[in-house]
Amino acid sequence: MLRNKSVKFTTVFLMGLLLSFLMSGNIFAQITQLGFQDALDEALDSSTRGVSATIIKGNSVWNTAANRFSTHAVSTNMHFGIASMTKTYVAALIFKLVEQGELTLDTTMDTLLYTGPNQLLESDFQSKVPSNITVRDLLDHTSGIADFLTISYTLAVIIDNSRVWSPYQSLQYMDSPDGYGDFNYTNSSYIILGMIVEHITGMNIVAAVNNYLLDPLNLNNTFMRGLETIPEPKAVGYEKNLLGFFYKTSTLIGDGTASYTSTYTCGNMVSTAENTANWAKVYYELQNGIFDLDNMEWNAMKSADGFTVDYGVAIERFSRNGVVLWGHTGSIVGFNGVFVYWPERDISIAILTNTHSANRTKILAAIMDYIEASF
């Protein structure tokens, strides 16, 4: 009698498990989602208010968010400023124009900026943007041109953040160039590249990005702030004051027009974590199809949380414990993030935070550790 009850219990239990599996669709996906959430929760520290993150492997997508505060909590479908990750879209447009034969990576600014009846810059600009620098010099930050993000530029944005800037106005804040051939990360380079894209394609930059990249890839939640309307929901960005307290910015939810129109093609894009993770693999494959990434010339950037970070031609290499990831970082008022692609595992990761001070590499390291332990 006891044996029959045991058999019945086992049968019912197994049927329950089977039913649970059929109802859940994919137990592995559910377990992975819970583990991802735990990893993100544990990685969140006092530097960050909230984070939205995505892991994509093949056709499987995991989205999750973590928050330290309930006020203006972030969610997985929110739009965040992706800042310098914008540069990868601009680089992709340049690569497209190279493929079409419109220019080469060795084409000089003399040809692109200062020649012809429709020249982009007046000749007196050559004191700031020398005519001999090339497209490649702009892409890999070795042109020597100065960054327009100066103290005077910052004050101008603070004084009137509702002002609409043109790329020419941003470039007016550049100092004289210094150190041609040396690596010096400068946002001015990508302002110029955006102007070149518009000039060659005959499209405004929003149309070019949509026509060549976003529409074909169905990246329907990626936009250019200041140049088009950003739909809801939008994350509220935060800064930290000198005392370490968070304060809210208005760059996405209010009037941050100057912050974004002035950064133009070096940092004005807005996206979701899932769209950004999808872009990570596309961008890696684009780069890998053009360059020998292993033998590309790399320049050291800031290293943290076990990562060694280097910069190549519009791409960052993240090395940690023998693992190499490829992608790009970005930070702007109120926001900070990173996307990477992990070729050996065919995994894309995007991390978008609503805090300028966020420790993005700590979060990335925690997600990597979780993936290595669980996938």
C-alpha cells in the first residue's frame, strides 16, 4: 500500500513538473532570468541609482533592471542617453561610404572639408582642423585636434540649455591642435565625421542613420536627441554633487536641447538596452569584416575592475582574465553605459545606467562572472 502511494506521488510530481515546463515554455530561460537579476542587484553600488541591462545569445534575449531607489526607477523598456556609443553608428556610416567608394580611410580633410564650391569649413578653420589629417585619424583619435568640451563650452550649455546648436558652433570651442599621431580621445573628431556623412549622402544625419542602419536592422528604439522626438518611457538621469548626493538632470525628460544638439554625432543618441545589445553584435561583425582586429593598432585607455581597455579604429577592446570583448562605452550628463560582444560565446551585453557616475565596468564584470558560471 505504501509503495503504491509512493508511485502515485512520484507520478503526480513528475506530471506536475512536465505541466510546469509546458506552461513556462523554457525553464532554462526562467532560471537564467532570475540569476541575471541577482547578479545585477549585487553589482549595483552607491555610484549608481539604476541600470537596465540586456544579454542576447542567439535568439534568446534576457532583459532586466535594478534600482537602489524607487523614485524614478528605471525599467527595461526605457530610453537612455548612450553618449559616445553614438560614435559607433557614425563610424558604421563612414565604413558604408568607404564601401560605396565615396571616400577611403586615407582621404584627407583637404579633400573633404576645404575643397570645392560647397566646402564644409572655411579655410581659416585649418588652424584647428589641419588639411592633412585623414578619416582614419579622426576615427581612431590620433588626429591631434582638440576637444570642444572645454570649460567655456560647458558654461555656454549651462547658461542656456534650451539653445539649439549647430556642429559649427560646437567646433568653435576647439583650441589649436597638438600631438598629431598620438592617441588623444576627442569628441570633435566625430562632429566632423557627422558633417562629412551629411555632405556626401546629401541627407541630414537622422535620415542617414535611419536609412543605412536603424531601419534595415529594425532598431526602432534608437533616436538622435535634439534632432527628433524621443518617445516614452524615458529614463531620468542623475548627477552627484560634491557632497556625494544625487540630483536629477533634465536632459531627456526636460529641456536638455543644448546638451544633445551640441554633442551632435559624438554623443546625441538615445536607445534601450535591448536595441543597444542587438547593435553590439552587428557592429563587431562589421568591424571584423573590415579590419584584422587582433593586429589592429591599439591605444591604452583607462583600466578598471580587472579590465584592460584599449582603443582601435572606433572600437574598444576589453580584456579580462583572458577573455576579450569588443564594443564601446559612453557617458553624458545623467547617463553612463557600455555595450560589448563576446565572440567566443556569441553573446551581446548592453548596460545602460541613469547615473553619470555609475561604475559600468563593475557591472559588466559581474555579468561576465554570472555568464561564465551559468551558461
